[in-house]
Amino acid sequence: MSTSSNNIAQRAGFFRRLAAMIYDCLIAVAIAMLSGLVIVTFLVVLFEQNIIANHGYQHANEFLQQSLLYKIVVQGWVLLWVSVFFLWFWKNGGQTLGMRAWRLRIYTLDENQHMGYGRLFIRLVASLCGLGTLLVLFDFKNKQSLQDRIVGTEMLLLSKDENHHKSWR
């Protein structure tokens, strides 16, 4: 895959990918905290206004800690927003903020294949919370992670000029 007509970009190595993952992890934690704050505040308001049945609990925090259903709702909500962060950035530019900082970008191996949200979701799941990237350490020749192999993508190292949005096709 070429990012410009004159030169062929190289695939990203493990340590550059790791640095981008650490950067993105910090952003994902912030998103998780904010989305958790929103949903918990919403559920507390519903509890205090008696819109949610209190099941004998006097305080919202006891209720939310004891209710498996609401724990699942909160965790699902947080997971949704963290996933949206990765999927939206991958779909709209091929880079998360960490990848942009480290000049990395995802490309499809087959230019005829669309990089849709379904394919990117499979890539997200296949990454196994970053563990799929460990494969790059053992794949000296291709430098492909598990998620790249499964969905037919590659992560390329960009030049400084190629890393600007105005240079993208």
C-alpha cells in the first residue's frame, strides 16, 4: 500500500504501535470516566425521583452497587462510548489521536474493500484489548497484528507531510 505515488510507506513496528496505544489508552480512560459520570448521574436522578423502583434501598449508591442489571447498563454504556472513540477515528481518517501523534494510519490491503464500521468493529474486537498487537513482535517480515490479519488491514508509518489531513485522499 502506498501513501503517495513516489514512495512506499513501511509498516509500523511494535514499539511505535505501543506508544500510540498508551496515548489512546489515556484518552479512552478519560472517555470512560466521563461517560460513566453521565450514566451514573442519570440513574441517580431517576432513582431519587422514584422513576426507578428503589427495591427497599434508601440511597442510590447502594442500589446501583447491588443491582446487577444497572451494573451491566453502566458498563455497557461505558464500553459503547470507548468503542465509538476508536471506531469513529478509524473510520474518519484512519487514525486515532495516539496514532496521529505517532504518525500511524490504518489502510486496507484491498483498495476495493470498503473500510466500514462493521469491519472496523471486528478489528476492534480482534485486537483483544491490545494483545493482538503482540503478534507484530513475532511477525518480522509482515509486521501485522492479529486484528490486521483478520480484517485485511495494515498500519503504516507516515512521513510528516503525509500525516496532515490535507494530504489524505
